[in-house]
Amino acid sequence: MHKLGFIGFGEAAYNISRGLKKEGFVDIIAYDKYYDTRPQSELICGRARELSVELLPTHQALVENSEFVVSAVSANMAVPLAELSRPTLKSNQLYVDVNASSPMTKEEVDAIISPVASFADGAIMGPVPNYGHKVPISVSGKGARRFADAMVPYGMNITVMDAPAGSASASKMFRSIFMKGFVALVLEMILAGHKYGVDDDVLASVKETLTDGPLMGIINGLVARGVIHSERREHEMDEVVATLNSLEIDATMSKATKEKLHWITALGLRDYFKGIPPKDYHEIFTALENKAASCPKT
């Protein structure tokens, strides 16, 4: 049985611990700087009692007594906690950072931890309260496989990326561009649709487009055609923004779309592909590399 120690016993650590306990993973400890500070201490201590998780009084004690140290706090504390943990860590320990930090931050944490212990960059890819310990987690870095091998038998949903630390968090950050942006786009769309009483019709049309085959095929088609028809669509978005303005609907996302389409048009990809959408969106990367290489150096 491995000994799992959480730095921070907030929502993520609590819900993962609860699920692991049900799976028979017994040896879980935690340290939270608010364990003796009211009113936060009431929630933290209550959760610990509920799960029979031992709360340790110091950060150092947590690190000393854990085989796997899991940093589960806020992004701004990732580096300071790594620096605080380093003097106590030993070569047989594994330090896992699951904070929602940038890939550059995880690379910095890796540089701090790796000289003294194993490190894994963990990216939680869904809402922990919904999934508990089965929430999808991507891990990268030299310690990723060790963490997965130990925790998957207890029901954790861990995907190991054969990539350096920072890669898992990069995947999470770039996923957020879509997941958070999608919510904002949908909200702007249905607020406008509601003004005209067509919100259900608009959603039905979007559903038809997004469910017309395998997702990757749909994405490939949308992106490939998008770089060819960007100029026409840019002008269409001018009309969309004008419409939203007339309805007194905030047009932030539509304005941003218009600007992104303008950027695509300026790349000259329509001419590069001779007006024919590429069959695979990966061809766009090659096109951009070729165009960059052909630009005269100044």
C-alpha cells in the first residue's frame, strides 16, 4: 500500500480521497495551511474526520511521511510549495503537481523537484465533484508512469503522456480555450437568439452540424474550410456584430471571432491552397511553416 499525502485538502483532494477510500486505499494523509484557522478549519477538519484522513500539523511532516506527495492547491502556490518541499524530499518519493498551472510553471516545478525526487505533471481534465477519484487526469514527466501504475488499480482514470513535464498541463490549458470559450460563445448566441425567439432553432441547427459524423471529421472539415473562406466569413461577422449591437447584446465573442478571421485572411492560406480546402487540417501547420521559411529575413 502506498502512502498518499495531499498538500491542500480542498475540493479536489477531498473528492479524490473519498473515492479512493471506497476503493480500499487506506493510507491517505494531508496538510492544509488553514487546518487551524476558522472558519476554513471547520470544513477541512470535518472532511478529514469523515474520511479518516490524518491531518498533519506542518508541511514538512506531510512531505516526510508520504511516498506520493500531491500538490493540490492554487496555481500561484505551485512553485513556492515545490521550493518548500524540496529540502525534505528523498529520491524514493514522487511529487505530483495537479494544480491548474501553465506548462511553463510545471516545467519550473519539475526543475525544482527532479534533482531530489521523481516528478509528475498532472492535469485534471474534468470536474472533480462530478467524477471523484475517477476524474480524467493526464500525467507527463518522468514520474508519470509510476503514479499511474500505483493508482489506476484503485479506479483512478489516468492517461500517461509519453512526454516531458509541462505537456499534460499544456493539454489542459489549450483544452480550456475551447471549453471556456465554447460556453461564452453559446451564451452570446442564445442571448441574441432569445431576443428574436429563435434560440431553440439556433441550438438545433448547431446540434445538427456538430453531430453529423465523428467529431474529428467534423473539426477537420470546419477548420479546413475555415482557412479558405475566412475573408467572406469575416464580413459576415461584421453583420453579426452590427445585429448584436442593435439588440444591445454584448458582442465580445463575435468581435473576437471577426478579428481572428481577419488574422487568418492575412496569412494568405486561401492562395496557398489555391482556394481548395486541405483534406487534413495538419496541412495548415506545414503551410504556415513553409510561408515562414519563405519570408525574407530582416
